[in-house]
Amino acid sequence: MRDGQQARLTQASLETLAVIAYRQPISRGRISAVRGVNVDGVIRTLVARGLIEEAGHEDESHSILYRTTSHFLERIGAASLNDLPPLADYLPSLAELDDVLDSVAIGD
């Protein structure tokens, strides 16, 4: 989407981007756990388009963490992440989601 490119994002890319936007910084493994599918190709696409970037590493696993970029904010017309709409009330809280993700990650 840079340099005049207007290619649309796939549904998988949009879903992955939403997970990153609301949970950043987040590892590829956690993104996969939320979505229930492998996100390697989608992550490469989002990085190549300048919508996400590396944001360091997790202390324990040393997994790469990802976050959205200023280019992402520009593309959605937001000044900051605070401008993202709130998550729906029926979704689990972030603490509940972390508990589920932790249990998936360790195989409980």
C-alpha cells in the first residue's frame, strides 16, 4: 500500500492486524493462538506493507513482538491507538484472554 499501491488486504490480514492493534506488543505465537491459524505469511505481508514492525522480544521465550506503525495509523485515519474503537462488551476481558492464551501456549 506504499508508493501508490492500493492493493486490498485479505480477511486474514485484517483479522491479524486487528489482533496486533489491540494487543500490541504481541508475539506471532499469541496471534496464532487468538486466530487459531498459522499467521507467518500474513505477518510477512503486513511487515512488507509497513503496517506492523518488530517491537523487541519477549523476555521468557525471546519471541519477536510486533506492533502497528505510524503508517497504519495514517491509513486508518487515527492520531493514536486511543482512537481505535472499543472492543465489544461481549468479548472476554484482556485478563481472561491472557489466561486462555497462556493455557494454549503451554498445552493445558
